[in-house]
Amino acid sequence: MARAATTTDVFNAIAEPRRRELVTALADGQPRTVNELVERLGLAQPTVSKHLGVLRKVGIVSVSKDGQHRLYRLNGGELKAVYDWTKTFENFWSHQLSRVKERAERLAKEQSTKKS
Amino acid sequence: MARAATTTDVFNAIAEPRRRELVTALADGQPRTVNELVERLGLAQPTVSKHLGVLRKVGIVSVSKDGQHRLYRLNGGELKAVYDWTKTFENFWSHQLSRVKERAERLAKEQSTKKS
DNA sequence: TTGACATATTCCGATATGGGAATATACTTC
DNA sequence: GAAGTATATTCCCATATCGGAATATGTCAA
């Protein structure tokens, strides 16, 4: 088995930095044209189209036709899965470092209590 | 150019589901042995060692020797980067859907105001 | 030392990537 | 319909992957 397809997952899709830039460029909720994104990121048009294709397949962006343009719009809700997963580890950074150790020690004590 | 190395980035490192499972298995802050993780995830030992290697290179986990065992411990703070990035898009899901449209429309109005 | 256990590393093969170049498709305007 | 613009698709290549199998390394215990 090789590496999972970039279109498998939101996690895989946003692993690529240019794709993250694209998402960021759409962060204000306003739809953008492929060419606008090309200029914004300074990449070749086919490159942008391909990256948008990945984001589209995963559902992070959606397209609508507007004459000879395509309007790409961010579907930010798809990123919630990643947010939720990382939020699980919030205690590792939010309540000072000591808090992490504290928690680990408390859990360790609970463990040994159960055992005895 | 091919796909970026999994060890390039936290984003790349956590794109792989087994790696996310490993991180989750260490979420309580307690260090674990490779074998404990092998049993926990039901994967082959070399597979686990390799995945842990990736997580280690990126800094998500750290190791310490304990006799013939290695204790892997989560370095959850490394996930903050991902958390922070996704948090940027919070408005897409936290304040009802309507809020997103509202925001987009408001920004659009500001734009057209500037233009006129 | 020998053997058992814990972990890491190497080699392999099938697979998907991302960029560049070229080309196809589609719409618009003349 | 022809030319021009916007976007998507295809082909190619160098590269890195993940898992499996085999093996290496390191540590403990007798």
C-alpha cells in the first residue's frame, strides 16, 4: 500500500501548503475566480486548478459557474473535523506547561490506585 | 517534485490515520511503550516503530530509554499550529450558518462601497 | 556466553504525488 | 465562424510513501 490519496481526507488535503494558501485566500467567505487565485498565489494556472480540484473533491471548496469564470467559495465547515481533533489536545498548551504534568500525574495516581 | 515528505510538517505527519491513532493513544499524557502501542493499535511492530519515527522527527512525540524499552510521550504542543490554523475558520461553523453568509455579505458591501 | 525479548532499520514493490508542458474544453466577442 | 480568454485535463517524471518480510541492534536474565 502506498500513501493515501490526497482526496481521501480533509487531513490529507490540507497537508499540502499551497492548498492551505488557497483555503486562506478564500477565508473571508468571498468567492474568487481561478485567475484571482492564480495571481494571489503566484502559481501556474494548471497547478491552481489541480489543487482546487483536490479541495473540491474533499468538499472544502465548492464551485459555481459564472459565464466563462468559475467561482470558488470556501466551505469552511469541512475544517471543523481537524479543529475538533486538535482541540482534544488543548490542555497541552492552554493551561501552562505545569498543568500538563499535573494531569499526567493525577492520571498516573488514579491508575496505581485502581491497581492496588 | 513529488509529494512533500511526511516529516516536513506537522500537517503532513498527522495526515496518516494510524499516526493520528498513535497520537490519540498518548493523549492522556502518560508515556507508553512501543509494545503497548502495538497492542493498542493492533499493528505490526515495525509499522508502529516507523510511524513513531515520523512523529518523533516532527516533534510530536519524544522518546526516553527505560532499560530495554523506549517510552514514547506526547508532545501535544506541536499540534497547536494545526489548531490555530483551523481556528481561523471558526466562524464557518460556530455562529450558525447564517452568520457566515452575513459576514460574506457585509464584506461584499464594504467592497462595493469602496469602489463607488 | 547464550537465549529471550524489545525495538529499529533495511529492502522491497505497488502506488500516488506535484509540477511542467501541452492540449482540450467552454464561453465571449467580433 | 474565428480569435481570445478562462479553466480543466492529460501526459510525463522524479520522488516519497506504506506495509511486509527479514534482519540488525540493544538489553536483560540465567
